[in-house]
Amino acid sequence: MAASSSAKVLSTFKPGLFNSKVAIVTGGGTGIGKTITRELLNLGCKVMIASRNVERLQKAAKQMKEELDKDGTADISYQRCNIKEEDQVQSLISNTLKEFGKIDYLVNNGGGQFLSSIGDLSTKGWNAVIQTNLTGTFQMCREVYNQWMKDNGGSIVNITINTISGAPGGGHSGAARAGVDNLCKTLALEWARNGVRINNVAPGPIYSETAAANYKDLPFLTNTIPIIPCKRLGTTEEVSATVCFLLSRAASFMTGQTVTVDGGASLYGHLIFKAADHENSEPYTWGEYTAPTLADYYKNKNPK
């Protein structure tokens, strides 16, 4: 399990790595975003956290501010921002520049979804998830570029999901994140001349207090362990370490890439979906269909 949100930050990176740097972390008050924020602060960064829930932001910012080295360069501030709303995104970027003077890094961690099969999904629900996860990410990237990074460079990391095997039960989120993956590739090409790098981190099954609360009745967490080659859930610290690497100069020759942090799960099988047994797939053949069928498989597996 991941360390408690109050555990001491023990970053694997050199102290002072991000001294006097400035970052925005959306969704930075809970879960993976909060861990990323705490590590950035621990490494000397000034961080603006943002989300829709201002009370949660206030609580998180207060807690993390108390952890800061009073003689260090780190600082934290917060602003309410619904990334679906263009004017709020523009305000977040401009206010960060007013408060901290620059923006070196953007971590697009804010997002959201709910479980639903596509057949049961309303257009309203589809649009809400697409607007948050895809349009929100686009607006954050565009605004930080136009207001600062176009002339000053910077590094962007988007938190996505692994979509290579589809996203049964979350097709709206899978479609949005696949869009983010392609957007990342496009921006990596368009903005390279401006000194802007952009990459994605795709976490697998990661344990956090937030995830445990959101998915406590679902097989999203502990039931996935047997099909994860590492045979455990991931931690928010493991995602944060990957983000910090991609933001740092150590990744200065990486852009347009997606780094998967999932214990090998994406190489092994689908985490939450199992195709139902059926006999409804009609073969195309020029003669008799003689290949083994599912019935043959079960007959051989369980001979009388």
C-alpha cells in the first residue's frame, strides 16, 4: 500500500532539484496529484494546486505548507479551477504568473470519470467526461503555452490511463485519454521549437486513499493483483517519481512519449474486464469450419 499522506517525503531525487522552479498541478490536493505536489515542494519547487473543490484545496495547501523548510525556496498556493471552463483556466495561468512570476512545469492530473458501459451511457455523461479529461487538458496546455511557455519553454506531463486494450466500463474516459495521447504527440512536434517538452504518464492500478474511497466496491484494486506481474498494487510515490523524472533535465531528450507505470499489467491481461463466453461469432470460410471452438477447449480441459 502507498504511504500515508502524512508520511515524510523521501524523494529519490537530489535535494534542491527544482529549487526556484514553478509548477501547476491540477487535482493537486488529493491522491496522485497530492503526492506529486508534495515531492515537487520537497525538491524546492513553488506549486500552484487547482481543482473544483476549494475547501479540499485549502486543507491540502495548509497541510503541505506546514511541511515546508522555512529556509527553502518552496512555496504553495491554490486556486479553484474547473478545467472545463475556459475563463477559469485562463485565470489560473495568469494568477500563477502574477504570484510566482513564471511557470516552468505543468502537470495535468485533474480529471474524472464514472463506470458505465457505452450502451448505458448518456450523451450528457459522455460529454462531461470528454470535456474534463480531453478538453480540459487541451485548454490547460494551450493557455500555459500562450501565456508563458511559447516564449520561455517548459515541461508538461499529462496523467492518463493505458488505453491500448480499450477501456470496458470506462469507454468515455478511454476515448478522452487516447485523445490526450495523440494531442501530446502533436504538441511535442509543434512546440519543440519553443523549447517545450510534453509527455504522458499512464498509471496502472495505483493505491491511494482517494482511490480506495472511490472504488471500494469495485474489482479495480485488490482483485487485479493476481494478473499484475509484480503481484501488488502500485503507489502514488511511484507515479510521482516518474513525473519528476520527466519534468527534470534528465528527460531533456524525451517528448511526445507515454510512460506506463503499472507493474507490467498492460503486458499480461485486461485488469477489470473478462470477455463473456459465447457462440455468436460466425466464421468466414470457403469450406467447413474445422478450427477448435470454445466448446472443444472446455471438452479437452474437462474430459469425462
